Amino acid sequence: MDNPFQLITDTFTPQYRVNLSIQRLDGSIMLTLSDDSGVVAKRMISAEQRNDPQRLKRLVQSVQFGIAIEQGHSAMEILAVMTDGDSHKLLQRPPSTRPPITAGL
């Protein structure tokens, strides 16, 4: 992995707008993911995490896990998808289990 910023951007777009901003002099950056409804996730990424491919991968998975939980996925489903290696499925919204609202006249 040559560019950790590209990995982060490729993982979360086009579902989210990705903003990476320098936060501190030690090289820490703030990852902010947003969509039309606002900020979806924020995470501080240290220089050590950014420069270690394994740590960066775990951080990205952690953000995906948090988003999926917030979207209503079950933790067991998420862990199964993560162990299958298809983490892009985590960013899909779960199907609505509520029946459609209809109004009778």
C-alpha cells in the first residue's frame, strides 16, 4: 500500500463524502465521513496507524463496523461479512423491515 489516503477514500466513496484534515503537528489526521443527512462518522487517525498497513486496515474495518451498527445491521451479520472478506457489503443499508405506510381514503 503506497497511499493510505487513497485506501481510505476508495473504501468509503461513493457512499460517503470523505474529508481528511490534518489535526495535529504529530501527523494525526481527522477522517470525517458524511452524506446528505450530515456527518456519519469521525475518527482520529494517528501517524502510526496511517503508516502501518495492518493497523490502517483494522481502523477502516472498525469505522465500517460502527457505521453498519448505526444503520441497523446486526453485529453477528457484520462479523460474518467481515470474516468473508467482503467489507463493502457493510456499507449497504439493511432492507427495511417495516411495512410501507399507506393511507386509506
